[in-house]
Amino acid sequence: MHPALAHVEAWIFDLDNTLYPASADLFGQIDKRMTAYVARTLGLDEASAYAVQKRFFQEHGTTLSGLMRQHAVDPHEFLADVHAIELDAIAEDRRLARLIAQLPGRKLVFTNGDEPYARRVLGKLGLSETFEAIHDIHACAYRPKPDPSAYAGFCAAQKVDPRRACFVEDMARNLKPAKAIGMATVWIDNGSEQGHDADRSFIDFTITDLADWLHELLGDAA
């Protein structure tokens, strides 16, 4: 184990574009459904809806948060709609499942999506039995990453000491609050859409492929 991670007792993973390659573009499907939802709900054309969607993403952390705060949208309805996508682009990843299982300590998912969608994705990847818990947007009381309260709530609910945890994410800005409370941070730089903040000083490890990094990390154990 890398000396900087020898203390880690809880391994925390984002879901989308983290546990599967960004090239699968599941979020591309979700993105289109979000634009369509915004267009229907606010009575906008596609271009205007897309602009509103991205503004909410930048200003509120997620499109859902903006819709809830400014238009009182039902989160359950929204999440069921935008997550009604095909998962054909991803497949079972036995290598990743084996490597995550070999990490010493607890393994958890921390996502701005919802648990039903997360379970569908994990099932398709062959990771259903890999994680102890899924902490989703409902558990965050709809205050998504990178809101600091989401991380405090996660640690309290899952009984995680952030000083003994490592967080793996494809959204760089979501690692800043994790680092602030003591977590080791791993950014998967895989082409995912990022926010405007270019600061990367809070990132401990930058990687491009999760399984390759875990294999290198675990050494002979892998």
C-alpha cells in the first residue's frame, strides 16, 4: 500500500464515470433526459432548457438542486425520469470487483444520483456485493456534493472518520470539501464534464483508469 494511504480504513467511491469509464457515456443519456425534463417543466425550447440546466449545475451542484430551489420540483419524479436509461454501454467488470474487494477496510458509494439507479449500475457492473452501503442524494437531504454538508452527513450516517478515509471521484470540485475534512483524494481525470474551478491543489492522486491504479496500489496482493 502507498504510504500516503496506509492509514485508510474507508474507501469511498463516486458512481457515474468513476466505477465505469466515462467513455460509456451513460451520463450523456441522463444529460439529454434532464434537458427534456427542464424543457417540459419550464415550458422552454431545447436550447433554452439546456442553458438553464447547465446554469443550475454550475450554481447549485446539480440540475435537481436548482429545480427544487427555484421551481419546487419533486426530486423522486425527476430522478425516476432522468435515470430511465439503457445500460447497454457498460458490462460486468470482474477485474475491478476483485481489486476493490482486496482493498483493506470498508467500501462505500457516495453519489449525487439515487440508490435505485446506483443499484442498477452496480448490478450491471457485477459490483452488487462489493459495497457496504450507498449514500445517495436522498440521504444527503438534497444538498449534493460539493456542498460541505453532504460530506458531514455522509460521515455521520456511515460512521466514517474522514481522517482515515479515501475518496475517489471524477469531478475534481467534489474532492475539495473531502480534502478539507481530512480525506485522501483521488481524481479520475477521464474527460468528464468539470465545473469552472481550475484549482487542483486539494487532489492527492490524479489517475486515468481506476482498475489500473488499484492494481498498482495493491502490488503483489493484486
